[in-house]
Amino acid sequence: MTNPLLQEHLLPPFSAITPEQVLPAIEQRLNTNRERITQLLADLKGQTPSWDSLVAPIEQWDDELSKAWSPVGHLNGVLNSDELRDAYNACLPLLSQYSTEMGQNRDLFDAYQALRNSDEFDGLSTAQQTAIEHALRDFRLSGVDLEGEKKARYGEIKQRLSELTSKFGENVLDATQAWSKVIDDEAQLAGLPESAKGLLAQLAGEGGKFKVTLDFPSYMPIMSYADNRELREEVYTAFVTRASDAGPNAGEFDNSEVMKEILALRYELAQLLGFDNYAEYSVATKMAGSGQEVIDFLTDLAAKAKPQAEREFAELSEFAKTEHGVDNLQPWDVTYYAEKLRQSRYAISQEDIRPYLPIDTVVNGMFETVSRLYGIQFEEQPRGSEKQAFDTYHPDVRFFHVLKDGEQIAAFYLDLYAREKKRGGAWMDDCRIRRQTNDGVQLPVAYLVCNFTPAVGDAPALLTHDELTTLFHEFGHGLHHMLTQIDVGAVSGINGVAWDAVELPSQFLENWCYEPEALAFISGRFEDGADGYKQGEPLPQELLDKLLAAKNFQSAMMMMRQLEFALFDFRLHREHRSDNPVTPEQILAEVRQQVTVVPVSDFNRFQHSFSHIFAGGYAAGYYSYKWAEVLSADAFSKFEEDGIFNTITGQSFLSEILSQGGSREAAELFENFRGRKPSVAPLLRHSGIDVEDAA
């Protein structure tokens, strides 16, 4: 029991975890759980199971396994190393095999079914009933009804898919890290703001040199501001060909065969379980009623937005031609000239906003926003001293307690900045779930991870407005996890929430990033300048007006881009069959013909790094972003009607949505809050889509 992953800890002992401890800990947890469940089923033989005799102990054992695996998975994403990666990958087939065993355990299924049919069931709480209903559904989706070779084949598929999806993500990370460009002539970076050049100089670590990488804080300024068209093309080419058969590292981390095998196995899995395709299997646990409903939703939204998107691109093309002499916009030109047009039209850029968004002001302002809405407070815990209240894996990581009426109700880690060996993007994951234990309620703990531009020199990290909305988005997920009042682990926080509704709280919170009343304390100028602003002054009205005016700049183009991703994902998983093995390239080409309004290069291999669907949880589910955006825009419209800091409305959203977790159906929870079914109209209005186009 000297292995820290096998010891009971209130929080993960990150500094004590070593790669060689991982596999033995997971093996022991899995074997112990097998023995326990075998004994539990033997003890229940001839009896009618109860919640306390069946579900409660299994929840406890699952939680013990999660506490061993959660810090390993987290470290694999935020502090990757060859040794940890090997240990992580060695565990994946074991975890997959265990999950399949439990899901196909007929005696365990029969015990849950007996509890469902018992007199006790009607007396259980709604959350307990939902947990049992979800468990029975998941048994069926795990192949509990399969026999013989089919049952064995299901297990083989699940195990292989866990290996392949991990490999896909590793290839993307490795390909991203493999390419860089050192520049020793600053003139090549003409057009870049000083903050971006400072970061590139910091990355190079050598006086007078600059290092460009494919991490987003480096990549995006090049595409947005670099006057050097050849440099933009070079960086763009490296970025869109990551982990593929094209580009500067062609074939080195190629995901082509990985995708092909993933699609074939997902189709076979769906067939084994009686579904026509993987998309229908995916929808079985979501709000959407069928695959056709998803296709209709996306197609309808595309039809509403495309006319405006085409006008927006025509305006951009005309601007590039008349103002800058560019007759034929290439893909590596679009972001650059879009930024030029934005500045020309609204006299504002992300860099103009950055001095007003120092990280501490932003974080405190975010806390103030949700404090006003939900009546909660935040307390940062000490670090870097003998009194440090938490164990950490990197000096940048911060840790906070969430308080209600002076009592702690949750906690979260905040890991904000991009660095080597850290997976790109932004995400929230659970460290601890809220659940009832023999010792009381276990409080929820979250990981909140971003990849922002780190501090450069003596200045604090200064965020762009895009980074601000990303932070609020992930914090919205965190609040969903942390503010739950459900004590049943299976439906606590984000657990058990339909995947196409899980983005509701995250997208919902983004709205406050555009509200003057909130920006008054979310923003505060870091330094005095020649313009005479005082230290700490919030975003001035002039810049705020420009920001709001530019809010929906090219919004239809951006919507079409998201719809392209969603349609590609869903059609690919809906149409790929063994007798019709359509390739990602085929489907993507067809979808682009339907919805894309901006140019795409022949060498673009976007699909090879689409980790959301090939390495994450969004397979045949990327549409969830747009689906949930309808919900979030409509939910926020209630605050527009009542006041953005209306405490009654805030408490209603807390009690009807955030606190309920997955204990009730998402549609029911939304209607309880909004008083009606969701409407697409607020989304179109918030996105600035012309009503005439949308009619």
C-alpha cells in the first residue's frame, strides 16, 4: 500500500506519482473490484437487491478506481512524457476489458433489473431511479444480450478502439510538437504585435531569435497579423497537415489508417448492438430523437446562415482586392485579411483588448459574475510554501475552494497556460464527483485546463477576448460539475447528462463576456499608457462599443465552419458501412460542397487532427455544440428579459439546471427553467443572422 494511487487521499498526490506505479495500481484496483462484485452477487443470490446492497457498494468501488485513474489521465494530458504515456497506454486495454466485463455481466444486469422491478424502486429518489434506468440502458448498449462469439467480439472491439483513439490523440500531440521554425530576422515578423513577438522570443530562449510553433498562442498571431505571406502559408500548411500523409512531416505521425480502422470498428460495434450505423448508436443516449433529426437540424441551420455567410465572404474578398490588391484569397490569407477588415470597420483588434484583461482581474471578475448569479464565493488556497494546501504537478497550477454561506461545497484546479508536453485546447474534467459516502457527502473537485498565452517578461498574462470567452466556457462546465446537489454519483454533476445538452452551461456563461455591466469588473487596464488611462480602469466605453459592434463580425462564416465540422462528423458515422466504406475525404468533400464558403486547400487534412471525434467523446456528437447553443442562447434570453444579474433568475437556473446534474432528462430541465420548449430564434439573433435569410 505504499503506492500513492492505492492510498486514500482527499486530493490527488501528484508529486508522489511515478509512471512505474500506474500499471500495478490499476491492475490491483480492477482485480479487487472483480472479486468484490463476484462476492456481492453471490451474497445476493435468492434475495431481492436493494439500493444499499447493490448500487451503493458498486458506486464506492467505481469511485476508488476513478481516484486511481483520474490523476493518471490528467497528467497524461497536462504533463506528458514517454514513460507516463507507456504506462497510460498499458492500462487502456485493461480498463476497456473490465468495462466490457461489467457491462456484459448477466448476473449483474439481472440484479439491477430485479431492483428496478422491486417494491423499493418506487420509494427511491428521482436521482436513484434515473441512475438505475441509465444503468440498464448502458448494460444493453454494452452488449449484455449478446451471446458467444458476438459477446467476445464486442470486447475485442472496445479494447481496440480505446487503443486507437489514444493513438490518434498521441499522433496529433507529437505532430504538433514536431514542427517549429526559428527566425533570426525580426523583419520577417512584421505586423505581429509586441506581445506575440515577446512570446516567440521567449519560446526561442536565445537573444534576437524567435521560435514559431503550432501551439495555438503561437500559431494564431501568425495567421492573424503576419504581413509575410510566405510565412503564413508555411505555418498554415504545417498546421492543417498535422498527423497526415501531407505537409512537412508527411507520413511521420499519419492518422490515415487509424481513422480507417476506428470507423470500421465503430460500424461493427453498432451492428452488433442492432443499430443501422454508429450515428444511431450515438443518438441512443442523447436529447435528439434520431439521426435524421440531427441531420435536419444541421441542414436547416446551414440553410438559414449560408446566404449571410456568402455575403460576408464576398465582402472580405472585395476588401482584400480593393484595399490590398489581392485578387484570389488563399486559405492562409483569410484570417489575416479578416483581421484587417475588422480593424478597418470597427477599429478594434484582439490586441487592443488584451491590456484590459490581465489574468488576475479576469479570474476575480469571473468569480464576481457567478457570485452575483448564484450566491457562491471563491477562496484561493496557498501554494509555494510550507502551508501549501494542495499537491501540484506544475508551478502554474492554482487551486480554489468554492464556498456557499461560508461552507465549502466544491474545489477546482486551474491550469491556464500553454507549455510543452501539454495537450492543446481547453477542457474540464472531474477529479472527484459529489456522492453520498458512509462518512458524509464527498465534495466535487474539477480540473479546468486552458492553453492561453503565458506571461511575457514582467507583465502578467494578458488575455485576448477570445481567451476570455474560452475561460468562461470551461468554467461553465466546471460549475455544472461543482454546483450539483445530487448525491448519486452516476447522475451527479455532468454525469448522466445527455451529451448534446452538456454544453449548455458552458456556452451559456460566455454571454457575460459581452455584457457592459459584467465587463466593468471583469476588465481592468494593467498599465498606464500615453492614452492616459489609469491603472485598473475597466474597458472604456469607446472600446466596449467597438467590441460589441464587432461581436458578430463574420458570425455566419463561423457558424458555417462549425456546421461543416458537425455535418462531416455525423454523416461520416451515419454513412460509413462495411458495404459502403466511405472515407473521411469523400464525406468532407461533399459537406464542403454543401456548406463551405471559404477556400480550402487541396492539401488540407483537417480530419487527421479532429481529436474531438477520433480521440474524444464527440463521435457522431459534434453537433452537440450547435444543439446546446440553441439551448444556451434561449436560456440567456431569459436573463435579457429579467436583467443579467437578476438573482431570482440566477437561482432558477442554478436550481433547475446546474444543481440537477443528469438526474432528469435535459429537455425536462430546460422546460422547467424556460417555461417552454427551446426556440432557435435567440441563437439567430445573438449570432446576427438576418431574419429574412433565416425565414
